[in-house]
Amino acid sequence: MSAPASRASELAAFIDCHLPGRSLAPDALIAESWYRSIKQHHLDPAQRHIDNLLGAAEVREHQARHEAWLNLAGLGLNGLAQRVAPAGFAVLLSDRNGITLDARLPADTLRYTRAGLVAGACWDESIAGTNGIGTALAAGQALTIHREEHFLASNAQLSCSVSPLFDAQNQLLGCLNATCLHAEGPKQAQHLTLQLVSLYARMIEDTHFRHCYRDGLTLALSPVGDLEDLAAGQLLALDDSGRVIGANRAAFICHSQALLGMRIEQLLPASIDQLLDLTYGGARGVTLRSHAGQQPLNIGLRVPAGYRPAKAKVIATATRNTSHPDLDTLAGSDAQLQQAVRRLRKVLDKDIAILLGGETGTGKEAFARALHQASERCAAPFVALNCAAIPESLIESELFGYRAGTFTGANRKGMKGKLEQAHGGTLFLDEIGDMPAHLQTRLLRVLAERELVPLGAEAPVPLDIQVISATHQDLAAMIASKGFREDLYYRLSGLRVQLPPLRERGDREALIERLLAAQPVTLSPEARDCLLGYHWPGNVRQLINVLRSAMALAEDGLIDADCLPEELLMRPHASRPKALEQQVGQVEAEHLLQVLQQVRWNMSAAAQTAGISRSTLYRKMKLYGIVQPNLQG
């Protein structure tokens, strides 16, 4: 007897033994599920009742835990229900454990409720045996479980078409299900229902993907054709270097799980910088052929507001493990900052509030983020609130949050405040000196009691947060003038660290070199002198902005004085004696004239020979009174 015939006979014997009276020959997927239901889950197909319903409180808690996911999937759930509910279908959304989170039922709701098609029902295979939700999750694929294909005879009136839902890392989120009762006709009659469910499942997945990467670079790839398959559209999320960090289900089906970590050059004949150029920064689409096949693809690049290509960014950190500089990088080689970092490390993870002082632009938020990254809370949220950047009328709701129905016109589901968002992590209160007096009292109580009562809430919410505050103001003077609560000051300043202004740092030149280290540019001596001699009222933030602008203006990779803002050039160079300055100028003028004569007054060649830009060459010619022979009067 051949192997397939032997396997078929074994299957028939298994069905006759454990599921007598079933008048169908199941396909391999159903047969494997029946086998698991009996051998692995020890279920009885004749069982009339299963205890698969959560209590009302458990249902609410479960829905609250998945609130963000429910909000994203809600439009897809409603859209599918509008199309199939008139035909007698219930539409269910379940999590990865087979627990129904939400349901849309036809008009005759009682029949569907009795069948267990309600929020809070668990349809995992271990509880309900072979069924649409549980088996789709176990198999990881879209399927229809029709009538007697259900393991439990009590579910034989159901016909379920289900598609699993995957996140941007190709991990199960849950599934989408359309179920009807007492469906007439064969299983094939449910084919169009399954296709519709699968289409809406892809829409929900893509909505989830776009939400997750709404602040990052994303690529949309779709086959070129008169009628494109919507479900075949691939979505890729990229980091600044062009490496894939997330994708939708269609992309994983096309490229497998190995897609994560790939560089875009391995998939398309273009780097991320080339795609930015081809699409004019995401303003238009482009057509390319992938390396995997000859079919051309429509490529759409989404670029978030304020995005700058990696090659044009100032690199402020040497570590590749984080997008923010660490404490040692921020301290640089300045002795005062290094001492401050040593003190900060000693109080990490000891529940001691930290108050950072310093002028605007000295890097207070950067230090706060670095402290969070260096702590045991690094995997939890870092939440920042600038008390000076939000209108006084909104700070209270931003900080403390509110519950549903508190305000007319507010978010109908309420809003978590910054304090609650930071639970388990770090809350950074920037410009704390600008916090209104009445909120200082409330914040003090929250920090003292370690619990919060949001506006409109009846019960307090426990809080576990590390608090880091920052200010450029003199809080001692504000306390004396009754502008800041003294008791709150002592609550926030378990350790106070003053960050020095840039003009007092002893590592200014090393800092400039580090900021430019990853860029293909060099500084002219004159530009370096201007940068080192300037008083930098805007501190490190101003320095970074000046260097960004200078790199954009640099010609042939050289940053010279012409690339710097006017206020830097107005500084007198008092470090050089006047006589020496004149002597240096005379030598430079003679050298430039000699170079110009050698290249027969070709300005491009002269600038290249002298190692300066053409704009600097013209400026120095004007300074020294050098005039081209053909322009002399």
C-alpha cells in the first residue's frame, strides 16, 4: 500500500474512532487540529457546554489593556460589519490568546450571544477545540471552519471565516472573524466572505503599521498594473541608515522573516539617500525593479516633518546603541562636567529626585535622557513636559490627565497625563520655574504620596516614577519672592547639578571636532578661530545649529569663515598683536597674487590651489585690493 493511501486510511480510522458520525473528510489543516484537540487538549467532541466566558470586570480590564489596539482596529471592524452584518454575519476581533475584545452582531443578537459570539469569549483551541479563531491563530493563516469541521458538535451550526492579524515584527496580534449561523450550502460558498475578511485584516494591519511608524521613514511598494492588488502592497519602515526595522504582512510574505535588519540596497537598486533624491524628499513616486524579480514596482517614500537625511545630521554621540548621547559623551573632556556625571551616577536608581540647572541650550534635556538610559528604568517610558511651552490653562490636564466625560469637547475616552504616562519610567519637567503656583501644590502632594487622582477620576492611581527637573532660573530668588514653593524645591532637588555654559567649558575644541567627526568636512583655521573665540549665548544648542548651517554652506567639504553667521565674524581677534596681523595679511596677499598669476586668473583653479572656497577667494581679494587685470580701469 502506498504512503498516501496508508495515511488516508489511518486518518479515516482516527475519525471513526474519535468522531463517529462525521460525514466529511477533512483537509490536513482540520485533521491536525482535530488531532490536537483530542491528543493534546484532551477534549470531548460531544461536550455540550464549555466555560469560555470572562466575567464582566475581567472583560473591561482586558479591553482597557488593549485600548490602543482596539481604537486602531475599530474602523476596520466597523467597515467589515457594515458589509456582512446584513447577510447575517457577526464580526469579532480577538487578541492573540483567542479572547474576543469586541463584537458587531446582526439585528437578531440573542441567537449570536447564546452561541458565544460576544466580547469576553475565549476561543483558544485548548478550550473550544477546532474553531475559526483558535485554529487560525494556531495555524497562522486565514481559513474557514465550516459547520461539522468544528471539533465540538455544539458548534456545528457555525461557519467562521477568519484571518490572523500580524504586527510590524510579524508577530501575532490577534484575528478578525466573520461568523454566520446555520449557513446553507457547501464550504465553498464562504469563499468570498473569507476574501473580504482577509482584505479588512490587511487594512487593520496597515493602519497599525502606519501608527507605529508615524514619526519615521516608511516605504510603500506596490506592483505596477492597471488594477493593483491592495493586499499585495508592501510597507517597510526604515531607520536613518536605510535598514528595515518593521514591515507589514505582505512584505514578510514576499521576503520572509529575514527581512528585518536588511538594508534597502538589498531589496532595491537604490540607497536611502538616492531614494530621497529620486522622490524629491518624498514629494513624488518613482518606479523601480526590485532585485527579487523583474516586475516593476511603484515606490512611495513617506518622510516625516522635520526629517533630515543622515548625511546632513550633526552626529552628537559615538554610541550606536541609542539615538541619544550617553552621559560620558555629554561630559566630554570637561573636568567640571565629568565631576557632575560621577555624582549623578551615584544617585541613579536610588529614588532621589534630580534638579538640573544651567543656561538655555546647555543640554539639560539631553542629560535627563542620558540619565534615563543609564538607569534600570531604561526600558520604560521617558516622558518630557516643558512647563514654559504649554499655555497655563492646559498644563494641568497635560500633567495630571483626565477621565472620560470630564470636559465638554475633550477626548471622549479621557487622556492619560504625563505623570501617568511615565509610570515605571522617568518624568522630565523642563523649565519647572514656570509652573503655575496652584499646580506646584498639587505636584508636591503627588510626589509625596506617590499616587495621582486624574481630573474626573474617583480612585487614585499609584505612581512609580523617577523625577528629573530643569530650570535656567534662580529658584532661590523665586522662593524669596514667593514665586516658587520652597517645599517643592526641596522635594525636587535631592541632587542639584549646575551645567556650565559652553564659553566656560575647557573642551570646546574637542566638542566641535566630535560634532563634525562623522561628516566629510574640514574647518579652515579662520573658521576654527571664530568658533573658539565666540561667547555662545545659546550654548551647545546654538553651536549645533551653527555647524549644521555651516556644513550646508561648505564648498568642496571646507567650512571657512564665510560659512559662519555674521555675529561670529564680528568678534575682534584680540589674541593677535596688530603688527603681527598686518604682517600675516601681507604674506597672505602676496601668496594669493602669486597663485592667481600661476593659474592665469582662473578663479576655480586658484581657489582649489589655495585650499579655500571661491567665495572666500573673492572676499580676500577684496580685502587685499587684488583686482583681475581685465577689470582694472
